[in-house]
Amino acid sequence: MKIAELLKKKKTLSFEVFPPKDEIPMDGILDTLSHLYLFKPDFISCTYGAGGSKKGRNIEVCDAVRESGNMVMPHLTCMGTSHNDMKEIMENYVDRKFENILALRGDFPAGWENTRGDFSHADELIRYIKAGFPQFCISAAAYPEKHLSARSMEEDISYLRLKQDSGAEFIMTQLCHDVSAFERFLEQIRKAGVTIPVIVGIMPVLSCEPTVRMTISNGCSIPAELAAIIGKYQNDPASFTQAGMEYTVAQIHRYTATGINGLHLYSLNRWKKLTEILKAAGIGN
């Protein structure tokens, strides 16, 4: 089933996982998935890896999700990919009966200054998929606090509009801890003519250093409430985790009240704390 069709009927719940390194067995990710399935997610997405470095494991994970009877959405990036490469990838996805895809430019690996392929931006990849493989439902990424490469919020939103006009059918946002910033973003994109559904990505707050690193590396702000948790518990990991989980539960409630079309939880391949968060938020009880 296409996710865009599902979004016409309900608010979705979904999870993101990432493929393990080549030398790591699949047992851990399969265990995580088995626990995520208990929440009856509408779909599960799987990241691609920098420069397509884990694309083989990406397929392994996506196959496992599909074979479990759950809907899967592979991530696909422009990195290091020619038109011929992309045709082969997409034909492989067709053979595997995948129906949904998240089309991204992707982050440049260390030392790269461009994509080193035939696709420079996500809108080009979206147009390619739409023209050659129209049976796929395509999602595009969005950045509620602006992509780091964009010179202004207006410029970033114009690129998002271009992704929509190129064939994207719904939006997946990158992490944004500031719900007020997200609400402003939602208002701005609607005024700019971006009409497709928006699924918000939520990064659980579990550990201090990763929270700060991932937030800053994505160019996102740290709201006062989260800053207070960092300041108070940065040297107390157990208390930080507890306070961060409570913060994430509150964030889920706040986002749900904003009129979003779905919640997408970054699982970090760790199901135990995420399970506690979801149950505390009233999801899966």
C-alpha cells in the first residue's frame, strides 16, 4: 500500500531504523524490529548509509520488514549514484515489491564537496523516480529550522515546494525539538503552497552527548526546557535519561496537537526505552 493513500485516512505511526555494520549480525536489528512491530506501525523506514555505504544491509533490513508483513520505506540518496546505478536500484526495489521510498540528497561523507554522481539534489532524484517508476510513492525530507546549506528559510521552503512539484507526495521532517519552530514552519510552507501531508520526525532524548551532537549537527535549536535538562543532568546519565524520556513524551503530545499527519520515531535501533516512552505517551496501551 502507498503511504500517501494511508495518510488520507489516518494519522500514521512509524519508526526509523538503520542497517548494522557489515561485521555485525542481523540478530540485534531483527530483535528491535520484533518489538517495534508490537505497536502495529503503519510503516518502518530504513536509512541508506553515507555514500550508499550500507545499501546491501539496507536491502536486508527492508526485506525483513516486508517479509514480516509490515510496510517498509527505504531511504535512497543521490550520493555516488549514476543514472544507470539508480535504474538498477529502482528495478531491484520493484522486484522486491517495495512501494514507498524516501528520496534524499543525503549528507556528504567526509572529504566530499558534492554528490559525486548524476543527481545533485533531491528534486532531481524525485523527478527521475516519478518519470521512470511512477508506481512508487515518494516522500521528501524537510527541515523545520532550515537546512544548514540554505541561505534563508524562504530559500529552503522554495526547495521543498520544488520537491513537491517534482512528485513528492508527503513530507518527513528531520529532528526538531522546538515545537514552536515547527508550528511556524508548518504555517510558512502552507502559505508557500506546500500542501502535501507532513509527518514529523521525533528524536528521543536519551543521552546527553548524542542529544547535543545530533541537534547541533543538524543546525537545530535547543529549547529552554531541554537546555535545563542538559544543564542539570549532564553529569548524571541515569537522571538525564529519565528526564529526557519525560521530555520526549511531552513532545509527542505537543506535536500531536499541532495538526500533523503522522509521528515518525527515530528508534536508534534501541527498543526498550522507546517502548517505555510510547506507553507513557498512551501509544500501544
